[in-house]
Amino acid sequence: PHVFQKRLGTGWGLKAVVLAAGIGSRMNPLTSERPKHLLPVAGKPIVRRVIEVLSQVGVEEVRVVIGYMAERIREALSDVRGIELSFSLQERPRGTADALLAARDFVDRGERFVLVYGDVTVTREPLEELIRKVEEGGLDGGLIGVVRHDPWRFGTLQVDGDLLVGIAEKSKEVRPPALVNAGIYVLPGEVMELASSVPLSPRGEYELTDAVVGLVRRGRRIGVLRSEGGWWFDLGGPAELLRANVVYLKRELGDGFRLGRGSVVMGGSSLRTAFVDEFVTLGPSSSVEASALMRGSSVGRGAEVFESLVLEGAKVGEGVRIERCVIGSGSVVPEGTVLVGTQDEPVVIPPGTFVQR
């Protein structure tokens, strides 16, 4: 039997909640036509990746909390198999604690459950290690802390040994490197009660982290699993989206490539560390490296695509060079155009845009 199968008396129910209700305003303009949770990492929507990893560690039931463009997420996950999937609607975007409360009918007070934000990357090994740490350590819950050199962008963890003491939200006073909250938890059902009573934060939201710290103040032992986190990305904006794509393409494809059904690669083209979705056309002598080309997109003769994401139906013209770019769905980059971004500031072309040379 699976190492994390349900055991009588443990309160461990193999359930998970995935929060995927937010608007993702920092990802604009890419989120004008889809929730950020459906943006692809190495060819697969990020929220789908989260659910697949949950299934790999033995979770049997997942509740996805949706809000912004809710039906798009329902539709995108309609063909998920091997796990029982259900949905809750967060009526208004009022923070992560409020989002969790939308799933209060899913979790009993006496059971523990996994909670993952639907816009972070997660892999099997650290999640299994977190679950094992909670079970074998007799802890009430746990979360993953990732070492970052830019901790002021995230909630930073205050720890005593490997137990949580507090969480400071996006503090400018934290010195790097520091442990940041990865948004990956094992929590007792009791957290629902605390989530319903947290006050509004300074940014006007009901924060899940306040409820987690409330558990600590009640004397609950919440463990912290420390990770160097080369696998972890928080898709807050286009730069992190591109970084995640490059890292996961290399992890999953090496120097190879994946070619989807109905795609055409013409003579002289070069593919290295490339995801090519269905019904994509690559013109003669084109080059694609460390990039993903999504369904129905095309790359013209002699074009070069490097560390970029070309979304559905976008057209990259003949002789174009794009580096560290996100080309929005349905956009057109005409012949001879050169677009070069950086790791911290990629070029982002809004959906449906005709780029002026």
C-alpha cells in the first residue's frame, strides 16, 4: 500500500485544497484572457501540475477554489483522471483565508489536509518529505520554507529549530538569505475556524498566514521543512513565469524536445530543450531553444526563439529573433522583428497584438 494511505486514528484523510481563485494582476496583460493558474509551465497549466503532484503522493480528493474566470479552470481540468476533483467558488477576491473558507465543507475539523497555492510549482519529493515530517514527528501541521535571496518579495518564516514561530509578510527588514513561505502546507482542519476570524490585513485582505500563525499561538506544533528550492517558483509575474519554463523544460526534456500531434517541422530546423504543442508549424531553418510553443502557434523561416514562451495561435514571422519573451495568444510578430528581453524584464506582448516593427 502507498506510504501515505489512510490509517485509522491518524486523522489523515488524503485530501487537498488548491487555491486558484485570484486575478493575478501582476501577470497582466497575460491574464486579460485567462487566469494565471492556466498559464503553462513546460507546456502544462500550472494548476494542473499541482494536481498531478498531489495525485502522485497519494492524495485521493482535491477541492479547487476558483473565482476569476472560474469556468475556464473548470473546463481546463475537466479531463483530469485518477483523482476525485471538486470545486468551490470564492465570490469575491478577499484573500487566501477567505478562499480557504470557500472549501470549509470539504475538510472536517479533526483531520489534516494538504493545502497548495495554485500558482506555485511543486514536485513530488519535497511534498512527500513534508507529509512524512508531519506524520513521523507527531506534528499538528507543517509547511515548506524555501531559501531565497530576495525574501522581501514573499512572506518570511520565523522559526525555532524546525518549528514555526511566525510569518512576516513582505518585510523590507529581512536580510537575505531567508526562508520564505512556499505556499505548500499540511494543516489541521482547525485552521478553518481561525481563518473565519482573522482581521483584515494592511493590504485589505484576509490572510491565510494569519490563521496559520494563530495555530502556533494556540500551541499547535507546525513544522517547517527547509528546502533550497530549485524546483520552486511563485508565478507572480512574467519574469518568474519564464524562469519556471526554462528550468522545467531543462528538467523534463534535457537537450531533447517534445513534438505534439499534428505539428510540422520543416527542413533545417533546430529544436533543443523545446516543447512543441499540437498543430504547431516551424518554418525551414528556424531555431527553438529552451522555449515552449503552444497549440496552433507558428514560427517562420529562419526565425530564432530562445528562452521564450509563445502562447496559443501566436505567429512569429520570417527572420524574427525573440529572446526572453512571452508572446500572447493570437499575437503576430512580423517579418524581421527583433525582441530581446532580460531575465528580470522579459518582453511581454499582450494577447491579440500586432507588433509594429
